[in-house]
Amino acid sequence: MDVTIKITDREGNLHEVQAPTDMAMNLMELCKAYEIAPEGTIGVCGGMAMCASCQCYILNDVELPEKGDDEEAMLSEAFNVKPNSRLGCQIQITENLEGLEIELAPEY
């Protein structure tokens, strides 16, 4: 089953994408698959919660997994962090994400 996720890129363009729930993908990998951010500007650490290049802002009220310690630590050091910031690499694509709206944080 696919879920629909709306992603606003760093230029302010809205992308409505279909995300498969059966491929163990996360939001960062989804952005890479759809080339929503230029290569080399997202998922730099490979999804290890070590670089914050996949930081995004959660724009609506969708049930997400709790932040882990690694994600909390990385966000405490990242730039442009807001109360609704999450690391895309730490959010697995599941059926719960249907209708999720996110915006990619600025690169710097």
C-alpha cells in the first residue's frame, strides 16, 4: 500500500508523492528517490542521525514515532531547528503517515 505525503522543497515547491509502506523506506530516502533535494544535500550521513541534512518540519498533526536519543542529540546541534523539527531518516514510511505534510529545512 502507498501513502500520500506532501513535501515542500527548499525552493518552496510542493511535491505530492506516493510513498510505499512495504519497502522499509524512511522520509530521507523518499526525498532522495523523488530527487526533491539535490544529490549530496540530503542524507549525507546515510541515515545514521549524524548530520541533520534531512531535517524537516512537520506541518500537520500526523502520528509519528517518538524521537530517539540520537535524533534529539543531533537536533540539539543542528541549525534552523524549530519545535516541529524531525530528522527524515528517523521516520519510517508506514500507513500512519498518510496525509503527512513536511517542509525540508534550509541547508545551512
